[in-house]
Amino acid sequence: MLSPEQDDFRQTIQQFVTELSPLAKVRQAVTTAPGYDIDLWSRMSRELGLPSLLVPEEYGGAAATMIEAAVAIEELGRGIVPCPLFATVALGVAPILIAASQEQKRELLPEIAAGARTVTTAINEPGCVDGFGAVAMRAATNGDAVTLSGTKIHVIDGHSADTLLVLALPPGDSAEPALYLVDGNAVGLTRTRVETLDITRPLATLTFDAVSAVPLAGAHGVAPIRRALDVAKTLLAAEMVGGTEGAMTMSVEYAKVRHQFNRPIGSFQAIKHRCAEMAIELDSARAVTLYAAHLAAEESADLAKAAPIAVATAAAGFDFTASWNVQIHGGIGFTWEHDAHLYYRRAKADRVLLGSVREQWLEVADRIGL
């Protein structure tokens, strides 16, 4: 359950999205070079302070909890708003808070809080997308300098992020990965935006050729990196909960106005059942996601189990709802001009964004000792 203040916060963001980022504007935004509306991002940062939510007050942030962050990202997911908030907060702020030195935090967090610096994390490599054990990129040393060479794929907002956190093995023969800070405009770095199923979530391929890098102070070994990814999974689940609600609302509204045989199609039992199942999927996903967000806010060790459960549950519910949303709309739902496919594309892409549903359940089994 949300507090009255948190519910007011939700309604504020919902109104902001409704007024400034309707789906018609989403279609326009995704055609731009960054893949999002820069003016909207500026207003989101200035008026709502969304990039600052998880940033402590000492670094200019709002010092909010994971609950508020989940609420914000859920509402953006509800409207399929293309912006760098998920990558910056979930894949940027979270690992920086967990593993960066005080000096690194002072350098990065104030600009992130102000919306002046976007961040993302680069993990996956060609042919190796099954977790930390598949990381092949290894840092090299040249005197006191550290460099990275190799390729990272499927990097969220990787083509436009100001700062990159790159997962790589440290110099030497260590098998424990670490995170390295890389400037988005560093010499030797080539960033290529790639075409994907989800047109509202830009992904990029990054090629490193002896690119200068700085180790993130405490991000050595699996534990802190996995903790940061659990936070990211919780926020991804929240975004999918929002997408589920958006697709369900679209279905219900259409079922009220579309008539067949002189009656609304929503009066037919088959449509009623599908909409009821959507509501069940939504409530289930929201409950487990809020639970994971509470655990993250309390820094509980149980987040290690709750985060993958939340992602798996939310992904299944979003996929079901977005798919049936297309079906309920009939022929028009399959057209490019209709917005149903925006939710469908996002749902299909989110199923594998931070690991497939199967991988999430295998992770749960591993973490509870099965």
C-alpha cells in the first residue's frame, strides 16, 4: 500500500505524463537522435526532480526511497514514455550508491540529480549474454592508466548516455568482474544505436579500442554488482506494472465503445474474462513489485529473492495483457497507426531486458538453494 503522500506523488506524475507525453508525442520522440524528447526530460528533471529520487540530500538529491522511485517509473511505464530515467536511476545511480567512492559520488551524483548527466551500464557481450560468468572483456593497464577493449551489446541508452558503467574483468587473471567508469565521448569509443523490436527503448552496441576507464571503487566481485542489478530488476518490474495497467486500460476503454451485434464487445463473456485476467495479472505483479521495493528501501537481504520474482511475474503479466490488448482491438490492433503495438513491443522486449523469465526463476531457485 502507498501512503497518501506517495499516492499524491503518483497522481502528479500521471498528470504530467498525460499532458506532456501522450502516445502521439511518444511516436515523434522516438524518431529523434537521442530517442527521447530532450525538452521533456529537462522539465521532468526540473519540475518533478525524478533523476534525483534516489540521490542523497548531501549530493543535491531528494533522498527518496525505492518506493517513490518505483512509483515514478511505473507511471512512465504506463505511458510508455521514452526517456533515460530507467537507465540513469536503475543502472546508474544504484551501482554508484552501492560501490562508488565518496570522491566519485561527489563528481557524479549532483549532475545526475539535476538531470545534467545521464548514465547507463554495459554488461552483455556478443555471444555471451547469460550473466557474469560470460564476461570476456578484460581491463588492461598501461602504467597508471586503465583501458578497455572489446564490444558490449544491448546497452540501454548506450548511444546517448553521458557516462557508462562497463562490466569487465580486472587486469590480471581474476575471474571476479568489476565496474569501470567511462566517459560517453571518450577517445576510442564507438557507439552505434541499433534497431530493435521496442522502438521506445534505444539500445546500442559499444566498441572499445583502448578506451580510458576508471574503476568504480567498490564494484569488484559479484556481490555489489548483483545487489545493484537487483535494484534495477525491481524498477524494471515497476515499469512493466505500469505498462500492464496502460495496456489493460486501453483494452477496457475500447471494449466499452466498440459495438458488435448492436452491443458493446465488453458485454461478451470472452472479452470480460480476458479483461478480468488482465486485472488479476496487474494486481499480482504490483503486489510482488511493491514488496521488492520495500525490501530494497530497507536494504534487506531478501531482495535477492524478491527482485527476480518481481521481474518474472511482471514480465508474464505484461506480455499477457499487451498481447490480448492487440487481440481485443481486432484488425485495427495490428496496424502501425494504432498504439497497441507500442505496449506489445515493450512487453516482448522487457521479457529479456535483464534476463529472460526462465533465467529469473532459475536465479530464484539458486538463491533459495534448490
